[in-house]
Amino acid sequence: MAYKHGPYGEQQAVGEPVAVESQSGMVVFGTAPVHTIEGGAANVNVPVVVNSIAEARAQFGYSDDWASYTLCEAMHYILERRGVGPLILINVFNPAVHKKAQKASKSLTPSNGQVVITNAESAVLDTVEVKSGNTVKVKGTDYEIAYNWQKKTITIAELTTGALGTSALTITYDEADPSAVTEANVIGSTDDKGLNTGIYTVKNVYPLTGFIPSFMLAPGFSQIPAIHAALYANSRKINSHWDAWLFTDIPISYTSGEETVAVTLDTAYTWKKANGYDKANETTNFPMFAGTDGNKYHGSVLRAGNMLELLTQYDNIPYHSASNTDASIIENLWMGADMTGRIIDDDIINRYLNQNGIASAAFTGGAWHLWGAESAQYDQTDGNDVNRSETNLMMLFYITNDFQHRHFGDTDDPKTPNDIKQMIGEEQALLDGLVSAGALTYGYAYMDASAAAKSDMLMGDYKFTFDVTPTPLMRSLTALANYVRDGYEVYFNMGEEAA
């Protein structure tokens, strides 16, 4: 038997452990323009909790170049457009490493005690050096420096009159190169002794933030199979405890040799299966979406934002799917500039994507909504009670994660039979609460009383069992209108009554 110390949780299709007020965390991996803020390099491979767009910009900077700085898409949609949080952001862009070989150099003359560097989005703020002739000006003594992400300018302003002088200044700085971020940087590594980078830093989320890493996404990167594989490998039994749900994306195109191959409605399912985007704890999305604001959005971001909004509405309990939630930011599906003139309705989305375990969006009920509630494991040949609704396994994860989070205090504590009965009663009360809330239709908590279980208890290993049935989602509803002749009798009787 493997050595265990502390509370643990497992899931089975037939049932297993409880819930109520969990510290569910939405973890987003990607790149952010940390070079545009002072001290930003400290936020490399470090999970940081942000509750608002202002906090996110202060910690990570901001850019509207989402292709280069992928975390900004999630920051904008989730924190700013939907106004929900928190997010746990993990940036893998390192300005000390991912930079151009040559420094940039500018010769600028102060005006009114300041100089402004335009088109400065790539400037690494912490490397800016200001010289007047051979004299190096000192930041914090002679001048202060600030970056404006909207104007993409750096302003260097003197702190005392005349500190910068009136002659031309030589300003040098490193330039960031986000294109230098590789798959290996995103995937990262671990020495299994606490040193983690990239996606492996999900192991640091709970110890550093107190949040359970319950959901994971990497917009702009998760469409790369190797990165997707790393996300999945790091999504189960994080810190030997936590299970996370993945929001991922199928690419709208990929490179094969020197050729760029488009992924279409016809080939999305084939690509999904061939590349392993079919995990039980995953919602995979296709295609991208053209926004009403001119931006292009990944389905994983829209899905995560709407899911986080649902969690805030329903006490962090994931029994509502993000499917059929508002997606009014969408103007149309986006599969590339070449695809024009097509009207893809919900029937097409259902047939090509949803029935094959691929989530998307559709114009339904007079507005755009996210569309598709199945786990990525689901398809017409592999459908079961659990994977037909993403919320089924989400609820099992929630129950086991929550159980562990609440019971760390019971570890190494002596338990009498009465204590055990009380614990079972408390867990049953929580299950009853989930049933009353509509998150479960059935919940029963008990302890295995078999001889093997009693032997485990002698070794200090107690196993609580939770038989639960998550509330099923109404995937479809049909109105059946029958033509009958019954009304004729009423019709003809009216004539007789009139006579």
C-alpha cells in the first residue's frame, strides 16, 4: 500500500466524496508583458492571484497584442468584460531570457524636464539606462520612469529641476522578444523536489495562494498537442490531492512540414481524436470567435470566464454548465479570413461539433451563446452517464477537492467511534445541502465497514465513501404537436348551441 499522510480524494463513475464552499481557483498559463512594469520580472513562473483588471495590469502589464502576450486575452474578457474573478495567472515569459540580442539605443533631448520614448512596447523597463555624456543618471534620484500601455510610450521625468539637463540623452535598453518563448518554456519542468516552471507550477498554486487549482487553461498555447499533453498530465492529483478541469482549444490551422493546413468542421473531430483532445476532465473548443470589439477570442477563454461567473453565482459549486450562457461578445465564428459568407447555425454546430464532444458557440434564442455541455471524452461511440455532461465529473472533483481542503486539520488527530459518526453525519449534512440546492439529486455518505477497511484503519487510513448523483442537464427538449379531430366536436356543438 502506498504511504499516505493527510486527506485524499478519488472519483469513480459509480460515486465517491462531498462539498460546500471550496477555494476553487481558475489557473491561466501564458505570456504577459511583465517587462513593461518595474520589477515585473519577479512574476515569472509564479502563480499570482488577481481580482480585477487593475490588479492584473499592475502585476503583469497589459498589451492588446494577444498573440504575443496571451494572458491579456483572459485578463480582458474575464476580469474586464465579464467583471468576475479571481484569476490565478502564471506567466512564462522571462524578459531576462526572451529578449533581442542587441540593445536598443535612443538619443533624445529633454523638454520640460522629461523625454518620451514612442513605440516602446518592447522596451524592458528595468534595463533602461539614461546617460548624459559619460554620466549615468540614477533612477529614483535623478528621474522616474513610467510606461503607458495605451500609448505604448515610456516617459522619463526628472525628479528635481535640471536633473536631466538640456542636452541630448543617450537611452539604452533591452528589447523583449515574446516570439522566443518556446513550447518547452510553456511546458516547463519539475525536479519533484519543489522546483517547478511552466505548467508544472500548478503544483505551487495551493501552497502559495491557498486556492485549489480546480480549472486550468492556456489560451494561445493549448492548441499545441505537446502543451495540451502537459496540461493533462498536470491536471490530476496535483500535490497528490487536487483534480482540475481543463478548458482547451482545437487549432483553426496547423503546420505540417512547410504547409499550413486548415482545420474545418469536417476535420475538427478527426484532429481531436488523433491528437488526444478527448480527456474525461476536459472541455475542448472550436473554432475561434470574432468579437464585436474587433478582437479574436479563444473558446477556452470565453468558457472559463462564463464558468467563473457561474461559480460566483452558485457558491463555487460547478453544477451549472457554461453551455447556453451569454456570449454576446461574439459577432461570428472565426476559422480564418478565407471563410466568409457562411451562416453556421446551431444545427451545424450540433452535428459536426457538439455530438463529437467539441464545444463551440451558436446563435440561439435571438443571441449568441456558448454551446455544448459534453466532456471532450464524449462522442457517438464513447458516451456514458458521466461524460455526457461536463458538470458530472466537475461535481465529483468538487466534492473530493473540498473534502480534502476541509479535513487537513483532522490529520494525525485521534478519532473515537463517536468522532467518526459525527464526521459522517457532517458529510451527510453537506450532501443533503447539495441536494437541496439542486447540485445533486442523491447523496449518501458512509464508511466502509469491511474487514479490509478495518485493517486499513489500524494503520491510520480511513476511507469515507460518498455515493452521489449529480443533477443531470437538460440537453434537449422537444415539443410534440399532434393533429387531432377532437376540436371538431366543440366546433359543431357551437353551431347547435347558437340555434
